[in-house]
Amino acid sequence: MKTDSAGRRRQILMNPGPVNADERVRAALAGPDICHREVEFTDLLRRVRDKVVRICGGGNDHAGVVLTGSGTSAVEALISSVVPQGGGVLAIDNGHYGRRMHDIAAAYGLYTRHLDLGWGTRIPQAKVGRLLAVDERLTHVLVVHHETSTGMRNDVAAMATEAHRYGREVIVDAVSSIGAEYLDMRTTGVDWLAGSANKCLEGMPGLGFVCGPRSGFATLDAMPRRTFSLDLHRHYLAQEVTGAPAFTPGVPAFYAFDVALDLALREGVAARGARYARLAERLRDGLERLGFRLLLAPEDRAVSLTAAALPPGVDFAAVHAGMRDAGFVIYPAQEVLSGEYIRLSTMGTMSDGDVEAFLEKLGGLVSAAVATDAGFTR
């Protein structure tokens, strides 16, 4: 049985966040007690915000805002805060999280066009352009970079190009991609980005963030106030001007994120992406050998997650229980893929040995399911 540095049984998290974190990140959670209105936290907040901009490929003309909350809280803060009065959004939906962006916009009563493509469908750039051309109320395009429900990587640079062709902005949900998938804000043209600490950046749960142009943040005071605690203008002023959070933050998560960002910047986005991709290819090869069918074509797959159809006669609940007993946590698929597919992440401090051990144990469960009816058949 594998154990961590404290002697506890180590679980390999193959769910798409939270992830297995570096020991140095976990140790940082035990930082000193400080007041979030004092200079110690001001310095910590400044460091984290600066590193967020760097990891997003931003420059001096970009700024980051860090929120205590999930990645979805950062997505919601963006959508609710940057759309002007009388403006609207084109929500691109090719999975659960694209639909979530649509639903957030609808919850705030924003004018919304819903481009429902179906799960795992590539985004037709020309169709996005046609919709923008005929509807002047659309001021923003909403798109997910890594659609975690399917493992699909969407071409957000193409969406930014199309949006800018018609004088619109693009808002990207990069919650499960930033830190491992290429997304340089200066070269891709992405206007606004929402991310999370606890996925490819390998921090701890509890922090989301937004990165965008300083010029864009400066215009937020003219936008409608649709929310209170997620008002991006409120948070930007507090962090940029006073150097303090608008509300009480999750201080330990900031300590951990500071260290995680250092590790991510030291490794580099390209190198981390290559590490995840190597693990994913090893995992995918093994899954196919065991009779699993991969959902997406190779060119559409993100490096951090794999969706695969269960072989005939293999039940998710039984496999989940067997893998958990062996120290591995796996994830079910959602909605339209539920019951037929599993999702497996290669984020975090996972190793080649972890993947091989996972495949060995999974192979035993699949063989047992095929040979017997001992709780594994539907």
C-alpha cells in the first residue's frame, strides 16, 4: 500500500480535479495565521496575482483577480460582470460546461443565443461568424477551452479571431486547461479567461481567478451591477487599489497556490502539457488494449483527461468500488454519457508507475467481469 509523507494511505486521484498535489504545496497550507487586511497578505496577494498573469501568458497590460471559490465562481463573475447593458452573449455548447456558461448567462437575464452543437462536436468557426454578423446585440462569445465532460480541446484562438473580426470579445472557461494546454493570452487573442487553482496548476481547492486586460477592467465601473459577492469590478478595485480582498479570503489556499504557481512556472506550461500527454497516451493505449473505446479523435483530445466507453458487461459502480479499494479514484461520465463512459484524468503529480498500476488493476477487474457475473454485469 502506497502512503504519503505523513504515513496515510495514498489515493491516486484520476478525477479531473482536485488533483494529487506536490508535498510542498500541501505543506504550504500550514502557513502562519495572518490578518487579510495586513501587509503580509497584501504581499501574498500581489505575488499570486502576478504569477497568474504570467501563467496565462499575459503582459504588463493584463491583470489577474483571485477569488475564494470554485472555478465556476470565476466563470460566473466574468459573465455577470463584463457584459454591458443591452449587450448579449453567444454561448457555444458542445458539452456540459459549455451549457453551464449558457445557463449562467440565462440566470442573470442576459440576452443569450445558444449554439447547441452536441457533445464532442467541433465548433464550426464560420457558423460562429455568421451568427455574430446577423445579431448586433451579441457583444461576447462564451467558449470552454477544455470541455471536461468529454475531454475535448476547443480551438479558442479561432473563436477569438472570429469574435474580433466582428468587433466582439471572447470569454474563455479555462478552468481545466490553464497550466497544461497552450493558452497565451497575447498570442491567442483571448480577451477574458477564468481559471482554477486545483486542476492543471496543481494547487489546492478553493480559489478561482480571472485574467483580462487592464483596459477591460477599467471599463467595469460602467457595467451593470448584477451581483454583489461576484462583482468583478468590486474585486478588482479591492485587489488592485487597496491590495486587499473584497471579502475574507481562504488564506491557506493562497499560501498553497503561491507555491503551486512557482512549481508550474518553473516546469513551464509546455513541459507540463507534455508530461500530462505522455501519461495520457500510456493510459489510452492501455485502455484500448483492455477493450475500452475512446470517445474522441486523437486531434480533439486534451492532454489532461480521457473519456472512454466501458466494455460490454462492465459496470461503472463495480469498477469504481474495485479501483477505490486499490487506491484509485475514477470519475463517471455526465448526462448523455452517464453509465456508459468513464473519465480519467492525468493531471497532478501522477507518475508512469501510477498509470501502469492502474491499468494492471483495471485489467483484472475487466477480466473478472467478462469471465463471471460476480457483480460486474449490468
